[in-house]
Amino acid sequence: MPPKIPYKQVKINLKEDESKRLKAIAKGRGISITELFRQSVGTEIPNARQPKVERIFKAPNPYMLYLFKSISDNINQMSRHANIHKTLDRVVMCGLSDVQKELEMLL
């Protein structure tokens, strides 16, 4: 474990617009305001906390996952049918058309 560095807390007062501007700059760089100040005065701290990574994707909707799984099951059944019969017959073509309509409704 690295040795503890004694920190000294510094407080400053900012006007509302200055605070918003600093937050915007820090957010644009993907760092905290504290890290922005450290960088501006040239005091990089090697063991400083890293900024939290913002999640881009939200958790998927369980119902949507169910629908996509059922569509993929249908595609697997049609590909199996086509492989067994060695042809793309009317059953497979109608099934593919149905799958396309389902996907258009979902997206």
C-alpha cells in the first residue's frame, strides 16, 4: 500500500457563472473540478481517485430481451429447416418476412 500523503484542504468562493463554467470545463475533459485545479497548478497526485466512468447504456428492458430471444429462436428454426431440406422454400421465406415485420415494430 502506498504511503499516505498529507493533504491540505483549500476552499474558494466562486460566483455562480464561474462555478458553472468550471464544471463545464471539467465535465468536457472527463475529470473532477478538484483534478482540474490540480492540473492547472501543476500538482498531479499519482494515487488520486479516478473520475467515475459514465455509463452510456442503460440496463436493457427485460421484455425487449424476451422478444429478441424469441425472434432469434425463430431464425434458428428456419435455418435448421433450410439446412435439412437444402432449399429456401415457402415456409422459410414467410418466416423471414414475419421476422422482418417484428423487428421493424421493435425498432
